[in-house]
Amino acid sequence: MESSSALALSQLPYYIYPTIPNTNKNYPFWPAGKRRSSQLPTRLHCNKMFVPGFGEASPEAKAAKNLHNFFTYIAVKIVAAQLESYNPEAYEELMEFVGRHPLNDGDKFCATMFRESSRHKNLALRIMEVRSSYCQNDFEWDNLKSLAFKMVTESNTRLMRDYISETSRAETEK
């Protein structure tokens, strides 16, 4: 099982389990230079950590879904800012619609907007166009990765520092 955390001896790194002997003591009649495929070391082909509890979707798939909904939110904000300056009537319609319908699910929001009226359909098309363009051209993916890594690292450091200071204080008070 590739996702298992238990490793067979043959799956350990070469410095722990360096070689398979050339002789086959169990099968003396088997040629020394040839091995049966069941005796060859099995290597794990996945270098990623297995994350249990996500069902059929990976954590990346869950994050992508959340980003998809977030991009809809961003697109609504961008379209609203554009409409506010040159089409106040459409801006009011959009804000009224946003007030009545949650933006938790971006696709559901756009689907509902399509069915509201022909004017809302045009707004929905504009939101989907901006959502796609923002995701493809403007969102800084590399920046997201570095910011997320920085946040996790700083948070871990802060939490460990706080724990050590709390436990050190508790031990000196005894």
C-alpha cells in the first residue's frame, strides 16, 4: 500500500538497507545473478505526505475549490468597483443581489444570477470573465506559496516559543 506509513525493509533508504545479497540461500538452484521480481526492493513512488481524512479529494483540491469561490468574491468586488463609477444603476442591482444571495459558493451565486433577469445575466457573465482573467493573469501564485510557507513557519515558531516560556515559568515557580 503506497499510502501506508509503515515501510518494508526493502523500502528503507540504501544506507540503512544497502544491498540485496547476490546469492539466493532460499533457492540454491536459482541463478546467482538473476532475481525474482518479488525479491527486488520496492520503492515508494510518491514523495508527498499522505493526508488522511480528505476522502476522494486531496488537500490541494479542497484549497483549489476555496480559491475558486474566493476568486468569485474578488470578481464581484472588481465588477462592483467598475460599475460604481460608470453605471450606478447596475451597481445598485449588483449590491442588492449580493445582499440577498451568499457568496459562499461562486458557481451557485453565478447560476442564480443568470436566472434572475437578462441584466443580471450580463452581470454574471462579466463576473465570470473577471474571475477567469484574475485567476489566469493577476493572481500571484508564487507569492501565495511563499506567504503561506512564511505564515506557517512564523506561527510554528511563535507557538513553540510561547509554550516553552509558559512551561519554563511553571517549572521555576515550583
